[in-house]
Amino acid sequence: MGSIPGKSCGPCTMCCKVLVIDHFKKDAGVLCEHCTLKGGCKVYETRPDVCRDYECDWMMERSLGPQLRPDKVGTILMEDADSDEYQAVVDPSTPMAWRNPLVFKVLLSKAKEGRVVVAKAGAKTWRIFDDGSFKPWT
């Protein structure tokens, strides 16, 4: 699936910071050594498949407006490629950013669709339920 016309990463580099990238031995919350803040990836043309294949839901979903760009809300919304989970991934230094009302509304709607919805901040994970409650999850 391609990105929505008119949407671009722009100055957002959230995925380069909050996601674990085993290829570069990069942990969550640590800016990738190949990323320049507000400048993007220095190895973009030769980036590994894990980066090339990554799809941020903000870029792919028309329903997610400009106010939900990851760097503006501190949260990346994404499908987990390895499971059926819908995830909100945040910087471990701001572990509750997923509680932003704009973000939480999206998470709650996914839970009401019957999805397993989780928020992740480094090693911490919470499960969000369709009634709006949440609890730590392993």
C-alpha cells in the first residue's frame, strides 16, 4: 500500500528513535545513528529492508489527519507485522504519550473493532480494551 498523496514524513523522525532496529543493534528510545533530526536518514538510498518495508499508519491511513503525525503526538500508530496487534509505540522517555486524547480515540476505536490494541514504551506494554480501560500487559 502506498502513502496518501499530500502526506510525507517531513521533519518527523519518530520511527528512527522509538522503534527497535535489530539490523543496527538499536534499542527503543535511542535515535538511530543514521538519522539526522529534522533531516531524515543519511543512508536512505541503501537503508536495510526492515526500514524500507516499514509502514507508519499515519502515512497510510487517510483517516489519520495532520494533527496525528507521530512527532506531533509523540506516538507512532502501526500494525504489528508479526501479530494481529494494533500498536501505539512511544518514546520510553514519554511513556504515557499514547494517552493523548487524539491518539486514545484511535486506539479505542480499534479495540471496539475487536482488535488487540497495545501501547508500548520500551519494555513497558499496556493493553487497551474496548471500554476504555487499560492495564499492563505481557
